[in-house]
Amino acid sequence: MRKIYKLLMLFSITLLMSFSSSKDCGILKDNTFTYRNSKKEVIVVFKDNKHVEYHNNEEYYIKSDIEWVNNCEYYLIIKESTLPNFPFKMGTKMHIVVNKVRGKKVYYTSSLGGRSWEGRLTKRAPKK
């Protein structure tokens, strides 16, 4: 019976350690990521306090200012967009909370206008 308790405790500690080390949000600072939207790749650039999304092979963009709450939470304030039928007004503020970081993947929850949705960014390899 003692062996079962020891194994259970070891498993619990290992599980807790894997969750606690998976939220280093420093990866967001000054990096480029991608995500999929309607089977198309969207490029996302974080640079200083600026955020730019490039859609349709960089034909369109959405530019936002970043207001950092802490290392894993921020607001995007939409400043400019060339994306056709863009549903949000300039000045709209979107809240983002990073849920976890695992390797090159950043899992987050976005909230806007009483609605929330989850997403995933993948860090892009630097251009050579």
C-alpha cells in the first residue's frame, strides 16, 4: 500500500511541475508567430508595444498597440486595418490571457464584447 501512495505522490509532483513551468510568456516579446484562419496562414509580429497581423500573403494587415498588464496578459488596441469587412472599429480593445506555453506553441484566450475564444500561436523560425 505504501508503494501505491509513493507512486501517486511522485506522479502528482511530476504533473504539477509540468504545469508550473509551462507559462513563461517571455516568448511573446519581439517574435513572429503564425496561426490558421480559414485554412490560411496568418503571420503575427510582436515588436516592442506593437502587434501586426498579416493576412492573405501579407496583402492585408491589422495593426494594434499592446498594453501589457503583466508578462502573460495584455490588451490589443486596434489602430489600423486594411482587411476587407473587418468587423471591429478602430480603438476597440481586445483582452488576451496566455493560458500556457509549450515549446513553440502559445495557447491563449481572447475576450471582446462579452465573447471569448481560445487560440494557438506557433513561433516562426527566424528568416535566414
